[in-house]
Amino acid sequence: MRAFIIKEWKQIFRDPLTLLILIAMPITEMLLFGFAMNMDVTDIRTVIIDHSTDETGEQLAEALEGNATFLYRGMLADSREAEEMMKAGEIDLAIVVPEHFERDLLTGLPTTMQVIADVSDPAMGSIRGAYAQQFIVDQLSRHTGGEGIPYSIEVTPQMLYNPGLVSAYNFVPGLMGLVLLVICTLMTSISIAREKEQGSMELLLTTPARPTTIVLSKTVPYLAVSLIIIAIILVISRFVLGVPIRGSLALILLVTLVFTFFSLAFGLLLSSLVKSQKESTILTGFSVMMPTMLLSGMIFPVENMPLVLRWISRFIPATYYITSMRKLMIQGTGLSAIWVELLVLVLFAILTIALAIRNVKPRLR
């Protein structure tokens, strides 16, 4: 038995990459979950739409500027402007002060103050709306001398983009990104790893083919397969999970194709680091699934994370894909709202394919 135990120990240490990943994975998961799983809401970007002829709007603005939970973004003329800013991702909610609000409040007449919230993320949108309602109640209570709010005041929420608070509206775009990234990365990385195990990769590298030709020849067939996967994902999202497609379908396909091309190229890049299909699968799980699930905004809002993790999320391509899909599918925005995300994804794809080609060159020499 002692001989078998020693043999197994040697087998474990013979594969240092797998051992490193297995040890690092639980440590990384604990740290990421611990810091990323933060549902405390801060820095709620807020505007005020002031229709009143009194000082209520200015008093609320002054209170917002001194509140740690909110980030005051200014006074707007109407709700349409606020909705445009929400579509552009510039604000999270708007407080609407009606005409003659203070007069009606002090005379006991029925009056309503409205909170407009972006609930494309139902959980965070509802929490932000609740924070805003409580903030308004607290401020008006102080304004009336601390005697409480008269029965005539009502704060009503207006939920934009997802009035039914359907959770699928938020997680399905994230799930699309995760599924595409994992499947496409695995397809190319396992394909190369299989050829290494069988010895056919060495034969390919001895041919006079250029590195660019080899890399693209490994990418194009899987890109065709990915088109079928993309179609299946969109059909399931729309007709099975009931997630709307309010934006341009052509734009959705364009962004998805760019992200898919990056994913395939990333799989080729990973394949240069592994020698077997097992290593490829483990490395894909460690380098793709964990960062995408925890740091891309798929599950936990990026804005709630510590500053260091927010910076790391900027180097995760899925962050930009998920953000653009939520804007296109749920908010119905156009190219003007997602061009930055699209440009970043294009740059990631170009950089990754260039690195994959570069890694092939030393082998050819």
C-alpha cells in the first residue's frame, strides 16, 4: 500500500499546472465570492426632475449631495431626458417633483412624488427604488418639522424596461455570455490539446504553412459551428425564457459574433499552455468560468464591488458583452449606447488572435 501511495503522490506532482490550479481555485473562489458578493447599495446616480415652483427640488438636491448612498447628477427638465440618460447608462434613477408640491403637502391636499428606476436588473433596481423612497420620506419628514409625513403624500415607483421585475431579463444576457465563452473556448482549446495528445499537431507544425494560416484554419470551422449555437441561444432566450429583444437583431448578432471570435481565439491561446485535454478543461474553468460568473456583472453588480475588483472587471471581455446585451435586448438601445463596449470587444479579439499567432511562431522555428 505504501508503494501505491508514493506512486500517487509522484503522479500528482508530475503535473504542476493542474496542481497549482487545484490549490489556487478554492483560495480564489473564497476571496472573489467574499468581496464580490456585496448587495449593499452605494453611489446611486440620481437626477431630479423638478416641475415645482417652490424650493422642494433644490432642497432634495442639496440633501442628495450630502448623502453617501447617492451621487447627485443634476436637475433635468423632463422624464424623457432622464430615460435617455438611463439608456446611456449615465444614471440609475430619477426623482420627479410635481408642480405645487410643497403647497399641496402643507395644506393636506393629495400629492404624489414619483421615483423612476431602471429595473433591467430587478434586484438592484428594486433596492435602489426603495432607498430613494425612504430618502424622500426622511427628507419630507424633516421638512414638516419631524412630525411625520401627512397621509396625503405618496411616493410611487415607475419601473422602466422591466416593470414585472422578471429576473430572467437580467440573468439571461449574462448566461448567454457565459455559455458562449465556455463552449467556444473549450471547442478550440480541446481540439488543439487532442491533436497534441495524438501527435498530429507536431506534423502540422512541420508544414510550410504560415502561423496565421494555421490559427485561422483552426478558428473558421468552429466559428461556423458557433453560428448555430448563437441561433439556438437566441431562440431559447426569446421563446422559451421569454426575454424580449427590443433592440436591433442585426446589432445583437454583430456584438455576439465579435465576442464569439474572441472566445475561439482565447481557446487557441489557452491551448498553447496545456498538453492534454484534461489540463485544457481545468484551465478553461479556472480562467473563464470563475471570472465571468463573479466579476463581469453576470451575478453581482460591478458597481458594488471594491475598487480593485472593479478595475479587474474592465479586463474581462464578458463584462462588455453582458452590458451591451442588456442594453440592446432589455432597454432597446442602439449603436450609440453600446459603441464603446463593441470597440473594446473588437480590440480584445484582435489582441487575442495576435497573441495566438505569436505563440505558434516559436514552434514553427
